[in-house]
Amino acid sequence: MPFHLHFGQDDLLRCRFAVSPLWETQEAVRTLRYAYRHGYHLPWLRRARAAVDGPDGGLDLSPLWLLMPQPGHTPDFLGPPPIGPAASFAEEIAMVRATAPGAAREDIAQSLACTLGAADSPAGRALLDEPARAVRELADLMERAWHILVEPEWPRLRALLEADVAHHSRRLAEVGLEGLLKELHPRLEWDSGTLTLASRKGEHRRSLDGQGLVLMPSVFCWPDVISGFEPPWQPTIAYPARGVGGLWSEAAHRTPEALARLLGRARADVLSALDEPASTTALAHRLRLAPSSVSAHLGALRGAGLLRSRRYGHQVLYERTPLGMALLSGE
């Protein structure tokens, strides 16, 4: 059934992209819960399962899984819309810890109601009886999940998410907001100022009321597109990032030998690796080089007119110039 977001004139001016490490952590935990749905993430799932079931007692995710019915409501305060285009996990988890107990209890109750008997279970009653404690313990568990499941892979994940933002920013300039929204996911439709998401949760309508819309690419939400954030949260659409299918595969070595002889192997590898805009950290992780070395190569390539850079939040992203593209292709 449909989920409708009604845009006003001001909302069209207040749409933005954002990347959220907290959201990816929540969705990573959900991916472990429903692993049978996520063929793209099998290499990560094997590593994550080994970490969760580790010899030191592992990581008990059952309190979070209890609040992740499928389908159903997951508490918004556990994965709220990101506060900025590139907020850190520390900034986002601080928001979770600041959740008012009354608001948390209402959110938790709505989630538990989606699973028969969950509210009356010992775990469910504990969450409802002591919401302030529940907020602390759920935030602590989410932070542990971040450090164990997501943080080691974050350079790779962030590179993919930022590449998606760069791609769709270009598409926004080319086709406008209406054209872009239709491209994000087959379940999204735009008609006369209303964005409609096909949903199994029942029919729902929300006016954006000048808040605009956050567009958030996600690795672990695949294959779904997700909305449903209620006030006071800013309306948000989380959609599968481009390139998830190849995320966990090692990049093939594609540096042309002629280019390596001209620039040197390391600088040629850096130029070849920039199929999408990327940061110094992401390239260092991808190429298994020290960030200081990659930074030096990027500076040299930019000085030669082969790369350009732009700031995105706290990150500086590098991409090839037309000259760099021509040199790489040999044209």
C-alpha cells in the first residue's frame, strides 16, 4: 500500500543528500537478523557472523533484533535521519543517548506491537518498564555493533556511499528533482508534487511542511527503499546505493602498462582507481597504501591537471578531469 510525501514549494528547495554511519550500523544489524535476504553481502556476513559468535562471548544482538520486526516498525530514535551531510558515528550516537525516556517508550511500544507476544515477553517488559535504561543499553549495544561490524569496513562503505551521492548530484543537475526521484528506486513515483512509495505497512500520508527531504543512500538496506520517519524527525528516504553488487569483490588490476611507465606505478594506480569520486582514506584502503602516500600522489596528479577536488562535508573527494580521463583511455 502507498506511502505519500506531499511537497510544498519550500520543500523543493530543501532536499539534500546525507550519509549516516549510524544508519548503516542499524541496517547491518538487521542484515544479520535476516541474512537469507542478502546475497550481495555474503562475504561480509561470514566475517560478521564470526565476530558476533566470537570466543570472547561474542555480541548479543537480540535486544536490537527484538525491535526489528519484518515487516514492521523499528524505533526511529535508534536510526534517526542524519544531522548533517557527513556526521560522524560519535555525533549520531550522542543523539540516540539524548532520547527522552517517554519518547523512547512510545517508539519501543510501537515496535513491540508488530510482533505477537513481544510486549509481554521478559525482554519486552524490561524495555517498557525502564525506558531510560533501555536507551542507555540499546545505545551501548549499537556502539559495540558499530565497532565490531561496520567500522572496520567503513572506508569501503563510505567510498561507495559518497560515489552514489556524487552520481546522483550530477543526475539532479541533468534531469531535475522529479527525474532524479524516479531513478532512485522502482517503488518510488512522482506525481503533481507528491512522492509515493509502495509499501506493505498500510497507507500513510505526510506533508513535508517546509522541512524538505533527506535522500540517504544505504549499503545494507538493499533491496528495500525505506521511509516512514514520524515527526519530529525530518522526512527521509533511504535507498540502495549504486554498486552494491560489486562492493565486496576485489577490484581487478586495470592500470594500463603504458600509463604506469609514464606516471609511475603508484600514481597510475591512483588515477585508475578513481572510477568514482573518492577520498584519500577510501583510496588508501582500496589500494592498500599509506594515506600519506596516496595524499602525495593525489597532490601531484591534481597539480598536473589530471584530477580535481571538491569538499563534501568533512571529506575532500577527488575525481578525474577530462584530461585525466583521456590519458587513462589512451585517446
